[in-house]
Amino acid sequence: MNKKIYLAPIRGFTNALYRDLLTEYFGGFNLAVSPFISAVNEKRIKKSTLKDILPENNKGISIIPQILGNDPENIINLAKHIYDLGYESVNWNLGCPFPMVAKKRRGSGLLPFPEIINSILEKVIPNIQNNLSIKMRIGRNRNDEIFNIAPFLNQFPLEEIIIHPRTGIQMYEGEADPVVFEKCIKVFDHQLVYNGDIVNLDTFKTLNNRFMEVNRWMIGRGALINPFLPEIIRKGRDDNSDKLKTLINFHDELLYRYSQVLSGPSHIIDRMKGYWFYFSQAFKNKKEIFKKVKKVRTLEQYGSAVKDIYYDDHKLAI
Ligand SMILES: Cc1cc2nc3c(=O)[nH]c(=O)nc-3n(C[C@H](O)[C@H](O)[C@H](O)COP(=O)(O)O)c2cc1C
């Protein structure tokens, strides 16, 4: 398959540690967009801010770092630091739906203001050396806001536009809207990347058959639940009969690596519980499994809960 599959940025989950391990255990992804870094008013950006994108932490898979912000100077400054780390491309987040972000006119909060988006791009694009791409939703409040933005975006040399066809206020509810995405293909001059709700081979095939001209696909939560998914899509079939063994090894190594970098058991447990929101969905009795993990308080309890889950004949749903 000559299509490209991108790992979506999922803040708190698809960080460098996870991305590295994912590519060690599973194949299929061509590249990843890393979770957003906020462009703040800070001339010399701290190394800790850039930690997730430092090249030494990203040997497994190529990444495109992502910026969240609305101040052209701050975006330019962060993009320059990113360029200096060796990244020729950078992505601008126009999708983050969280009210705290959106009410400051960042992420999806900028979508109702095409002129502001335009004026930010007018200032940023001539002043950065990186190629710029955008990841956006189809609107903040309405699913047609994107069509007021498209004529502006078409005037800029953007590398690509990743579209998650939901509105900001929808958060993750309802469904991604293929009808709006179809219209986007007609109105945008740029390469589009489809993103949203690809959870198995069938959902991919349906979308791929509908949008034959789209060559780039981004998967987030579907891969957190089923990390075999990009490889299955690539092969066009699912012929792995022993997924559980790989999932167990992957989990154990993830736990081990987090225990090396996080301080104290409660941080490690909290982090792993976060992943189990997705990992549990790989099982038929997902609710029971998530409940089991959620109630653990110590690392010993965590270890025995996970052992029960993996070795107690719970059936996989992936
Ligand atoms: C917990 C969480 C964190 C996310 N963080 C980011 C982020 O940092 N940047 C971004 O552009 N999108 C972020 N997203 C959105 C995803 O990249 C993606 O657009 C969305 O989940 C839809 O794709 P999916 O259905 O394949 O997951 C996040 C989503 C979730 C659920």
C-alpha cells in the first residue's frame, strides 16, 4: 500500500517514550505528529519544554512537532527552536477542543475567526524556515466554519492539512462527519489528511473507498486500543493469531520504562491507569477490566490486576 499512515498526537499518551516503544513492537506507521507544545512568551525556550521532541528521544519514528498558540511572535520563536533541532516541518494546532484552550482563541477556539487565522499565517509563514502544516477540526461551534477558512488557507503554501471532521464543542462525542470531509476535498487546494474514528480495517476500507484521492491517514485512539491496526491496514488483512503475547510484552516494557522516568508509585499507577482506558477496549469485557485496574492503589495490586487480565482467559475484541 502506497498510502501513508500517521500516528495522531494524543497528549499524555503518544509521547516519545510511547512512540519509541510502539515502533519497536508494532509496524505500520510512517510518521507521528507529536502532542502540542504551547507557544508561550519565552525567548529562550527551556530544554524541558522541548524534551518530547529532542532528536535523541525520537530515534524510533520520524515526527512532526506540533505548536499550539495564537501569538505570531511566540509561534515563530518556537518554530525556530524546533527547526534548530533539525525539524523541517512543524504543525499548527487548530483543533484542540478543551474550553480552557478554546476560550483563549487557541486550537479550535480560532476556527470562528478566519481573518485572525489569516493574519497569524501572514506573519508566521514568511518568518519561519520550517514547512508548515495544520491540524484542524471543521469548526468550533458549527460544522461549516471550515468553509469560511478554506479560501484563506488556499493562499498559503501549507505542506498539508490534517482534518478531524468534528466541531470543537463536540469534543469526542457523536461521529466524525465524512460528508463535510468530502466537501473539504473539493474546496481545499492542499493535500488533505483524514483523521477520526478509524478503529479497524473495515472503517478504514469504507473511508478509503469513499476518499480514493486521499493518500494520508491519521489514527489516534484506534491505535492506542489496537496497536496492530496500522499494520493490518497496510497488509489489508489481520493474520496475527497471537496478539495477546505481544500486547503483554509491550505493556510490561511500557510499565518498566515509565517506572524508570516517573518518580514514585502513584505517578506510575496513574499513568498506566490512563492507558488502560484504551487498553481495556481491546477486550470483550472492557468495562469489567477497566474497573479492575481503576481501583488499584499500589504497584503490587496493579501487577496482580494486570496478571489477572492478561492470563485469565479474557477474550480480545481486536
Ligand atoms: C486525550 C487526547 C489528547 C489529544 N491531544 C492532542 C494534541 O496534543 N494535539 C492534537 O492535534 N490533537 C490531539 N488530540 C486529538 C487526536 O490527535 C485526534 O485528532 C482525535 O483523537 C481523532 O482521531 P482518532 O479518532 O483517530 O483518535 C487528542 C485526543 C485525545 C483523546
